[in-house]
Amino acid sequence: MKYKTLLRKKTIQLLLIFGLFSMLAKGQIIKQIDSIAMLHRTDGFNGNILYSLNDSIVFTGNYGFSDFSIKKPLNDSTVFELASVSKQFTALAIVQLREKKLLDYKTKVNQIIKNFPYADITIEHLLRHQSGLPDYQDIFYKKKHWNRRKMATNQDVIDVLERLKLDLLYKPGSKYEYNNTGYAILASIIEKVSGQSYKEYITENIFIPSGMVTSKVYDIGKKNESYYNLANGYTYNDKKGKYQKVENDKKHKHIHWMNGIVGDRGIFSSILDLEKWKRALRYNILITEESKHEMFSVDDVSKKYGFGFAIYQTKDKGRWVYHNGSWSGYKTSAIYLPDSNEYILILSNNRYKKTYNKLEEDIYKLIKNKSK
């Protein structure tokens, strides 16, 4: 009896010691991530950061303002334009439709979109950036191709491709080349197959099941809507020596006629909602484990890209399931490490030039060293 009591006391002591060390380690990493963020803040970073481990949010940080003119501070629920991080949502929607047997990855695009002018491009070519399509952003920037007084839609992308019948850049399936047009076309496929708008589909089949309460898809019908707790996009004006709203930046005037195109971009979310998205992915709330494996897999042509995610293999942390994004006023980075169940998010609303490569690498090096 005395032995059992002693053993119980020793066990409790060990648990308390382990808990104390865990708290100290957590406190240390919080301070270290904050120190890294503050260094980048002095270099110009304005935005939010999150780091989670084993589905527990270890760190969130808010650095700067959502509205520079009134110095409204950012918070954990502030919503940012995700730019190309939106592609993973588009890809997952396609995977869901495939699970419902409404399409197949080998389905030809022109079987779904009747006026699509290229016969040999499949859905998988679009997902893996193997289509050879010209980038719509280059096309729509030219006045001869588009009336800049009109906000373009995804259907306009298809109609312009059909009208111009431009040559493909290469044979579909023969090469990987990152391409925004493919994901805009995928958004149109989602609409054709589901019978819903892209916004409706993503909201009902991804945001709501994941518990993402603040996330939105850009709505061309409400382009002047002021979203609650939105991080306005800013760029730096060298002549005036200060930040300006991106809407006033002549170098980013394309937003006035290209913001209505979604699928490759156009989703707005917060760091807290994106953590929920990661959990929904991890625990197969939205798709099956088999389908997720396909999303996270590469092939012989796209050797570092799956469906909506860049895939990198590291020695220390296993896979990076990753994407970054850049659109007028915003730069974003989302790194999911499935083997260790860690997640790093960086959302900037002033196009901080070191958002990815430097800031994300600094945080990654910190957590990599902590695991040794």
C-alpha cells in the first residue's frame, strides 16, 4: 500500500515537473517568435502571425494596423486577402466534387465548359499547373483585350480565351509552369458542376463545415462593401515617403478591373480561421484521407506541386505543405507541417517584401531548432 502511494506521488511530481518545463518552453518560444516579428516590424512588416503545434495555438501576434489612416490596430480576427493561398480552397472544392463523382481529374475541361477553346487540357492539368495556358493577368492588362472600365469575371476569362484563341505555351501535361489562369478556370468548373456560385460553394462546403466564421469570398456584386475587421491593403509611395491605400496606387490599377476574378485568389480570411481550416484538413472533415493524400502528392512533371499546395520534403520536419500569395496590397504565407502537426501563418497587408523567404524562414529555423 505504501509502495503504491509513493509511486502515485512520484508520478504526480513527474507530471508537474513536465508541465512546468512545457510552460517554460512555450513561454520561451513565444518570446523568440515575437522578437523575430519585432525585428521585421522595424523593417516594415505590418500584419499578423500564428504558430500552432498539435492543434494548440502557441503564438499569435498582431503588428501594426488594419487601417493606417486612423491607426486601427490589427487583432487575431482581422481578415486579409489571401492572394494565391486561395488556390488550396479551389483545389479542395474540385476534390470534393470528384468524391461526389461529378467529375474526374482526367475529365477534359471542354466537356464541362463548352466554349473552352483548348481540347486537350484536363482538370488535373489545371490543378498541377501543367495546362500551358497563357496567364490571364497578362492578357487583361492590355487595353486591346479588355475594357478597363468594366470589372472582369471568371466567365470573361473564358470568353476572352475563346475570342483570342491564343496558342498554348506548351503541350498540356508536358511541363510545370505556375499559372493563375488554370485556377480561375477551376472556379468556373466548380460553378458549372455544382450549380452554385463559387462564393456559395466555398462558403457552404468549406467555410461552414470548418467553423470558419469570418472568412469570405470576394463578391463582384458587393465590390464596395466594407467587410467588418478587414485589413485594408497598402503600398509604399516612394515619392511621398509614406503608405497609401492600394486603390490609389497607379502601379496596381489592375485591381479596378481584375479583382472580380476568383479561384486563383479572392478569398479573405484570418489567422484564427486558417487554423480551423488546417484542422479540417488534418482530420478529414472536408475530404477523405485518400483524397487528401492525392492533394499532397506530386507527379513526374509537377515535382513540387500537388493540388493547390506546393510540396517540399525536408530532412528535419518532413513535408512542407505550403503556399504563398501576392496580390495588390497583400503578401501571405501558409506553411503546414503534417508530420509534426505544426502550422505557420504570416499575413501582411502592406506587401512586406520579406513575408516569404526571410520572415517565414526565420520562424521555421526557430521551431526546427526547438525540436532538436
